Amino acid sequence: MDGFIPAESGRRRTLKAPIGCVGTGLHSGRRVALTLRPATAGTGIVFRRMDLGIDIPALFDRVVDTRLCTAIGEGSVTVSTIEHVMAALAGSGIDDAVVEVDGPEVPIMDGSAAPFLFLIECAGIANTAAPRAAIEVLRPVRVEEANGAFAELLPNREPAFDAELEIDFPNTAIGRQALALRISPLAFREGLADARTFTLAEDVARLRAAGLAQGGSLANAVVVDGPMVLNPGGLRRPDEFVRHKLLDVVGDIALAGAPIRGRFRGARSGHALNNRVLRALFADTSAWRLTGLPAMSEGAAATPVRAAAAPAIA
């Protein structure tokens, strides 16, 4: 097993060569240049604000905003809408890479992870000599909201990451949808990567009045108006909505800093709950353990994501 499925005997992976693209920020509406670069083993995924010279590690405890996207920050410097490129990197099994952007937002491209996956496949993937760590979930951890929405991480008997999600949008073309997948490079590529972000037509004016979705269009989002999908080409799949939400789960859970050996279950879960369940996991040292690394001294893994990414252990 490889890719996002943690294999204790696996090796860390990075890109063979740098590769870039130019697009539009979904919320800012501004032109954004993005470059994916190889990184040395143990770097992890790092976002680099080229306009400011600031690096921000892609880790759950750097998340500063989860409204409509996932944003990470270092002091007052942020990078938002990182979930799709994070999903593409995780779905490809990339452990170490630098994501350079020249502004505060990752380009939205077509609203899915497919363009980023295409870039990764064009650049190529290189295996390193460093062993890959995995974070094994040892007991259930759950977070929920008053409306019944929840997210949980559970143990898995197999060295894999399984994800199961249900969404429910009454009285719209979305409706109730559910999907369960074992996340691997093939499953990600064929089952999740091309699923686009979506919104309700009634929310578009409100978002733009609030200064958001300035770059949104039918070219980079599915827009639903009651029982109708407004995009001329319709949906890419009948259950594209839940597939996109599961894509977001993959990107958000990748902020653990190492592949998860466990199961994710959620109902109406979004970026906020996805981040909260990671924080709950790492807040309880009896709920997880690191696997796949040489023996460490006691206390070396007190902060699992940093221990998993530390070059000294690789």
C-alpha cells in the first residue's frame, strides 16, 4: 500500500521537479501564482508566501480560519483555501513539498483538486531514503455540534485510512448523499479529485456583499438553485457534492502532518469540525501513537506532527 494509506515500511516522498500554475483566488478574486517545489525529507508540507518571505507549516494547529475554507497562519500572515492542494498532495502520497504562492490565497482553479493532481503527476514523484511515519488512532475521538453534525476518528484494523461521510441539504438538488472510501492514490484520482466545490445561489449575493467569493463563477463552482444545477454542463457525477466534501476531509485531515492510520466518520462535517477532531485527537496522548519510525527517546513524540516531520528522526 502507498500514497495516503500509511505503510509502516514506506519511504517519504517528494516531487521530482518544481511546477507551477496561475489562477484566481476564489474569495479575493485576485490573480495568484502557485509553484509546487520538492523539499528535503522531513520538511513536511510548507506554504511559502513569496510576496512576504514567510513560511507557514501545513499543520492542524496553524489553522486560523475555517469559514468557507481552511486557512493557516504564522502571526498576521495567512494563506487560505489550502484544502484542495493539500488533498492533492495527500492523495498522491507526497510527504515533503513547498507550496509557493504570491498572495494570501491558493488559486481555486476549476474548484476541484484535479488541476493540482495534474501538476503533481507532471512533475513526477520521487521516493527518498527516509522512513515514513504514520499516526495510528488507538481509540475513538469525536467532536460534534448542537445540530447533530459530527466528525470522529476511529481505530482501523488495517494500515489504511478509510473515510465515510454523509451530507444533507433538504429541498435542493443536493439532498442527502453518503460515501465511504478507502483513500489510496487510485481511489483519490478516480473517485474524488475532480469533484468541485459548490454553493447555493441564495448565498452568492450575501457572500459577495461580505467581500467573499469575488472570484467565484460557474467555471470554478457548482451553483445550486433549489432543485436546479445552474452550471451549463451539469454535474460531473450524480453525487459530486458528497465527493467534494470528502475531498475536503482528505485535505483537512492531511494537516495532521503525517498519514493517519484510522477511520474518519462524519455527518455534515465541514472544515471547522475536521480541524476540531484533529485537535481533539492530539490533545489526548492516549488516543494515538506514531508508527513507522526508529525508536525515539521518551517524550520525543509529545507533538506528533512535528516528531513525524523532524529531519533528525528521518
